[in-house]
Amino acid sequence: MQTLIDTICIQDALFESDELFEICLNGNIRELFKDRRDDASYHPILLTYKLASGKIDSLNIRVKTRGNFRRKRENCKTPPLLLNFDSVQIQSNDLFAGQGKIKLVTPCVDHKYVLREYLIYKVYQLISANSFNVRLVKLCFEDAVKGKMMVDQYSILLENQNILANRLRSQLFKRVNTKPQRTIKQEFLNMAVFQYLIGNTDWSIQYRHNIKLIHIKDKNGLISIPYDFDHAGLVNAPYAKPAEELQMNTVRQRRYRGYCIEDMREFQPTFDLFNSLKADIYAIYTNNFLLEESYLKQTLKYLDEFYQTINNPKMAAKAFQYPCDPRGTGNVVIKGLK
């Protein structure tokens, strides 16, 4: 009899390595891409993957478009996808065993922005164990009629939310209009300061916008887990713009989006955490040889500015007490971008 631990081990196989591997989706890709309705249908697709070891395997799966902003044709040429393995007989030692449904983050305009988003997920894994697993892949599409449409583009496999909750021995909390104060304060501050670090304002606890909430037994409060970082300043995608309500000029401008905490001493454990992880955070970028040199240079400068802020009491108070300013936009709640 398969235990919960056995199931988690099988499901973790896909994410236990950071090794890049190749995926190709073959089928009526044009029809798949055209179907961007809210109730999009599944389309039969042959998924072929090739590992660095040389192993090649194929699975007949179902795929449909998903997402909000990136699904719209006017925003992205290639929509994000949902890969459904539920109807496939998969051996327990297969890479995709136990996955069920898994999100695939595809290139919207250029795959370099997907790579940047992937690295943000890796940064947050340093900040918190309560984080999504991700795997970077090289993706190709091959239309059954027209032939190859896209070759070797970076994409991200994002862990299924139910598998995430299972792995963390928790339950998903799906109620909306939940106040941020209901979350565990230290976990929330770590997450919210992380969002400030990457220059991301496109999230909210209240509407669970780009946030998953989980409840772990015997813990007094909810835990917020962020995802979907393409509107972060650290990604700097050409289509990314701050919500109008925030009155910001660019996504590169940082804005703290937590709730009002007047005593700055409450932030110190979070600042200490980020300072202790500074070398590891920088290493995620300096050790990645897929990044453009110009992007690496501007990213290190962007990170430097963050560390200058948290280690200067006056600058830190100005940045992180912004939600306490009644004249500002610190208490605007983001429902989602169009």
C-alpha cells in the first residue's frame, strides 16, 4: 500500500534536480493557442521529453490554455498552459509520475524573461521552505500540420498547488477577503519584504491574487506563498506596468505592499534573514551563465539598492512604513491586472 510519504517522494522526483531538460509538445498547436476562453477545452497533445542523460520518453496527455493576463492574445503570443496527466498510465519511476495537472509558464514575448522569473522562484526558496517547486525546461512546439513553431525556449514547470499543500502537510485556504493580519506575522513579513526586494506590487492577500494561502495544523495563522512574478521589476518585462491605483511610473520602482507596522523593530528579524542570505541570493545570479551580462549588471545594482535600504534606518522606515501614510497608496488592494 502506497503511503503519503511514498506519494510525496514520487511527486518530488520532477523537482529534485535543477538540471535543464527538453520538452516538446506535438499536436494541433494552432487550435490549442486559439482556444483562450475562460472555459478553454483540453486538446490532445503528445509530450516528448529528453533528459540530459539521453533518456527520451513520450506521453499522450491533454493540454489547455490557462491564466489571466498572459492568456489574452493582446498581451502574449504564447499563452501559459495546463498539462493534464490524469488520463495517462504512468510508471511510478517516470519523471511526471503523480503530477496530475501541472502549470507550464511559457514565453510571452521573449524567453529571457521566463528565465528571470524562474530565478525569482529560486530566490524565494532561500527565504522560505513554504514555497513552490519549479523546474526550468527548454520547450518546443510542433504543430501536427505546420511543423515546428517554436524551438528551445525557456519555460517553467510550476508545482501543482494541491501537491504543494500535501508536501507541506497543510491545507489550502481558499476564502477571499482575508485580512493580511490573519497570516503568521513573521512569515508574512518575510514574504512582503521579498516582494519589495524583487520590485513586485502585483499581489494581494485579500483576493489571493498571485498568492496561495495555506494552513498548517498546530500553527496559529495562515501562511502566504507567492507566485507569478512576471510583473516584478527584477524581471522588467516590456509589457509589465504597475496598477494605475498605485500611482507608480514603472515596475522598477519599489513599493512596500504590506500592512502598517509602526514599530520598525518588528522588521529586524526579517532584515537579519535577508542579510544572512545576501551571498546566496547574489550567487543565484552570478552563478547563472544563461543570463545576459547587461542584465546581470543591472540586477546586482538593483539588489545593492535593496540592501542599502534595509540597512539604513531612515531609508528603511520611509520604505516599510509607507502603508502607514494616509496620503499614499499603501492600502490599495490589487485584484488583478487586465
